[in-house]
Amino acid sequence: MNKKKLLANLIDQIKVELEKAKAAYDTSKSATRDPDFKSESKWDTRSIEAGYLAGAQKVRVDELEMDLNVIEELAADSLSKKPTVTIGSLVEIKFNNLVKKYFITPAAGGYIVNVDDEVALTISVFSPIGNEVLDLEEGDSFEVEMNGESREYEIISFC
């Protein structure tokens, strides 16, 4: 899988999500100023609730902007091969005879990235697998505790 294309695809996905979040924030923010949302009694909380919603959506916009900045910085630094798995590594991991690709990120985990008919999942270093895989080499194994069960993984390759 081409890591440059993976990063471009991931950045595009974050930008799309950011634009949607900004639109939702703008809509809820304007609703707080709408005369129809003015309280008609002390029990009418429409404008307060719209304000809470706008605040939460603003937090999401800020998170996505931070994720985008971090991934754009990562794109400039992660294209060279390192001796061990690091942030920015694309790792093939085997579990139960099934090999999957994971892209290790400092932020923006959980995205599914398709490049040239191959799929990779972004996982942050704060996830159980993302944390355990750091500083390992090809052929190394590691265990992760999930749902009270220990699972053993093996690093097949990385770049």
C-alpha cells in the first residue's frame, strides 16, 4: 500500500468530516439567535439546549481541526522507513491467521482508508494495539488484553 496515497486519502476524509461538523455548528449557533428559540416561560429551554448543542459541536470542530493539523504534519515526516514501528508506520499485523493493515497515528483513529483496493484502519497510539506495537520490529509478537481475554498478535511487516 502506498503510504503517500493513504495519507492523502485520510486527510481528505478528515476535511470532509470537518466541513460537515462546521456546517452543523453554524446551523446550531444560528438557532441560538433565532427569535423562535426565545424562551416563552421559565420552563422553556430551547435556546439553552441549542447553546449546549452549539458548544458541543464547536468542540468537535476544534478536535477535527487539531486532527487535520497533526495528520498533515505527520504526512511530511512519516514517509521514510524507521528501524522499528513508530507513529506514522503502516503495519501488517496477524491475529488468528488473518493479516490486517493498520496505520499508527497520534490522532484521528478509527478511519477506514481504501487505497488501490487495499484497506487500512487508522489506530491512534492511545488504543491498546497502537500502544503495544510501538518500538517493535518485524516478526515480534505482542499481547493485548481485550474483554478479559489475552490476544496475541504478530507484526508481519511495516513501513
